[in-house]
Amino acid sequence: MPEGKRLNIYFTDEDDLKLYAEISTAAKNEKRSMSQIVKILISDAIAKRKHQKQKELT
């Protein structure tokens, strides 16, 4: 089994807590864990940024 890596994310200020609530709602609606939703959101954001950078280069 591959060795896992850990990333702790803390939600402390008001904007962070709103983001946490959005993630929590998405997890419940999609019947996924919070970790799964965060991984999906991060993956989507990285792909979007890569696409935007490629667009800027052309």
C-alpha cells in the first residue's frame, strides 16, 4: 500500500468558515467525504489554472 501524505487545513476566520460550510454541504449533497470533495475541488482548480496559463501563452 502506498504511503499517504497529510495536509491539514484550518478554517478560522469568517470567510474560511463560509468556505468550510460550502465544502460540507457539497460533501453531503454528493454523498462523499470532506476529504474527497477537497481533493476534487483542488484537482479542478489546478486543471483550470493550467488551462488559463496555456491560453495566456498562445
